Amino acid sequence: MPTIHSRSAALVTMLHAEFKNYHPLLSIARIAHHEDADLRLQFECHKTIAKYIEAELKSVEVKSDVREDKVVRVSLFDVEDAEIKSTSTPIALSNW
């Protein structure tokens, strides 16, 4: 019995014989950008591709025995890498 790897390789070989340079994500991207595709189909295509491009964010439950005030900071970037522009009130990065 062929291994999963050899079966996958055989399938890819057959696909490429029929459709040169075929890749499923590229095909889905083409559908997502096709002028006749409705918005729902475009959305589903982008949602499918996003799983392979970006990490999925998940919620995290934080439990604590609170006996004093605590500060929890969540950042999507390093403060050192942040560029903050303000025309009125300056923002102190030390408070982050």
C-alpha cells in the first residue's frame, strides 16, 4: 500500500500534468478576485486563504485571586517599534 506521502506526490504529479503550475490557494485567490464572484463567495475565499497566511487569534481566559489592583497590558506590537504621532497631546510611552 502506498504511503500518504507517495499518494500525495502522485496526486500533485497528476494535477500538474493536467493543470501546469496548479496550486489550490492560487485558484481560490483567482476566484476571490474574479469580477463575477459575489461578495459572499469572495469573503469565503479570503477566509479560506487567511488560515494559511495569518495566525488565527484566540481569546485567552485570565484567572487570578485578586487581592490588589493589577494592570494587564495587551499589545499587538513591541512598544519600541511603535511610531505614535499626535498633533495635540503627547503620549508618554512609559505609561504603556
